[in-house]
Amino acid sequence: MDFMKVPFVDLKAQSSLIGVEVNEAIQKVIESTAFILGPDVKRFEEHFAAFCETDYAIGVDSGTSAIELILRAFEIGPGDEVIAPANTFVATVLPITYVGATPVLVEMDPKTYNIDVNRIEEKITPKTRAIMPVHLYGQPVDMDPIVSIAKKHNLLVIEDACQAHGAYYKGKRAGSMSDAAAFSFYPAKNLGCYGDGGMAITPHAAINEKIRKLRDYGQEKKYHHVELGYNRRLDTIQAAVLDVKLKYLDQWNDGRRAAAGRYLKQLSGSRYILPEVLADVTPVWHLFVIQTDRRDELQKYLGERGISTGIHYPIPIHLQKSYQHLGYAEGDFPLTEKADGRMLSLPMYAELTEEMTDHVVNSLLSFS
Ligand SMILES: *Cc1c(COP(=O)(O)O)cnc(C)c1O
């Protein structure tokens, strides 16, 4: 078959499966009129902390807010440096800027697309406060070396787990291996809500308390404001939706792994560069990214055959207009720059059928 519609993501398949359950959950919130925080947010926080195998989870209004409130809770600010990958979504580094600290970027590992753990230590200065690995595309970063570098230099580790809900590294859940981690529930993430949402998780009781205050006007109890806080709460209706969806997350991640397994098997030995998975890691394939020289032509060709694809990301952080003030230049991260011109994200979601992945693979193999 030459044409078959294969969307890049398909949120409809999922929402029809759980539609009735989600509608009931939303209706319950409406009837309770407990629209701000309340029992639904609390319940989802408890379930999400248990899912991540950590102690505390604090619902916030986005993944970006989760990172920012974590940084504020640790009092990272002006004069401080935070180490982050050059190959990531801009929302990893924006919160570092918001708090007045400086992002210090690191080249990627061309095999995994994640931060190159061997290039972190050379970036540490007396100003460094934290390392922020990103489990990009759903594959956990090699955390053991990062944790030991952090220990040696007395630094915090903050995971950006916004693309890695449910992934495992050596038997540990993404987000559970550091001082704090951020998750996003943007609709297209592995666990997405029906709007914006996010979560901060941490094993530290004091940081849990502080983020709880920061997201809620800095109050310790009603009208007693002990911090200059914000309004960054997770919306209660979104929490109710997420609590329904969380039960299915491992199963949906299995579906993504099955689809990724087919891509890897059927494309092995082809001319495309495929993502490499570290030993001892269970990725959740938020994205399935291949590399090829004629990326733009290929994207057009696939489009003509009904296949939608994405590019994550076309411009690295250090070459973004908004980040010119950091003083980086073209050529500073050659591997990241080269990959950004060659990467293509294939359709990826739990409901991809074999027929669909076959069509994607056949189209990739017939492109000449
Ligand atoms: C989605 C995402 C974020 C930001 O999450 P929002 O909920 O959109 O604010 C941060 N980092 C990474 C790597 C992401 O993919």
C-alpha cells in the first residue's frame, strides 16, 4: 500500500478508550465544587509519588513551573550556574533563566542524544550548583556517573523527566534518582492531561514543604504568607483526568516499546541511524528519532504517503535567538548541531498498529 494515514500522535484513540471513566471523574469534581487543590489533587499526588517510587509529589501547572519551583526551593539564583544539555527542549533551560541563574550547556552523546556524561565535569566551576540531566525522548540518562560527579563536587542533581514518565534506569524509575525531578502533563507527553499540568517530585521533606508553599501564594496556612510564592497549582479537573490515566500508563508505555521494537528490528541494517538504548535501561519512547542526510526530502516523501513526522529539535538551545546572550556560537556543540539537521521523529504512540509501523518502515525503505 502506498498511502495510509499514520498521524504523528493520536490522542483520540486513547481518549475514546477511557472516555467514560474520565467523564465520570470530571463530573465528580464539578459536583464536589472543590475546584482548587482538594482531595483529587492530593490523591493523584500520592498515586504519582508511588508510581515514581519516591516520597513526595507536588502538582503544579506545567513542567516548566515544576523545574522553576524546584530551583527556587533549592534557592538557586543569581550568580549560580546549572549544567544542562545543549540538545533539549527550551523549557529545560528557561526556568534556569527565570530564577536568575545561568545555564551552562553540554554536548550530547551522539548514540543516545542525551547529555554526554563524560563532558560534564569540565564544565564545573565554583559557581555550579546543580546538574540537570534530561531523559530525552524517553530514554534515561546514564545516571550513575552523574550522581557520583555531583557527590564529588557537592552539587544537586535535578532530573528533567518531562519526557520519561515510567522509564527505568537500573531498576529505578526516572525521576527517583536525584534531589528532585520535574514532569510535564502536556497532552502529547506519555502521561498527558486535557490542558496543561506538571509535577515536581522529591525525596526531601523540606523541599516538598517549600514547593507546596511556593505553588500556592507562599502560604503556610490560609492568608499566612511565609514565602514570595506564586499561583502555580495543578488544576483539580486535570488531576482527576490524570488519576484515571495513570492506571494505564505502564500498559501504554508497553505499547510504545512494542512499536519501537518493530521499528528497530525492521530498520536495522538500513541506511538510517537508529537510536541506541543503554544496557540496563527501559525507555518509554516519548519520541522515536532516526537520523538521515536528506531529512527534509524524506519528511516530504513520508508526508505524501500519509505519514506525519516531527523534528525534535530543529535549533539547539545555544543557537536560539532568545539565548544569544549566553554568548555561544555556531560550532560550540558540533554533534548537537549536526544531529539537529538530520533528526526525524517517526510516529510514536501506544496505539500504533503493526500495519501502521509496516507502512512507515516500507516507506522509509522505498525512499531513494
Ligand atoms: C514538555 C517539556 C518541558 C516543559 O513542560 P511544559 O508542561 O510544557 O511546561 C520541559 N522539558 C522537557 C524536556 C519537555 O519535553
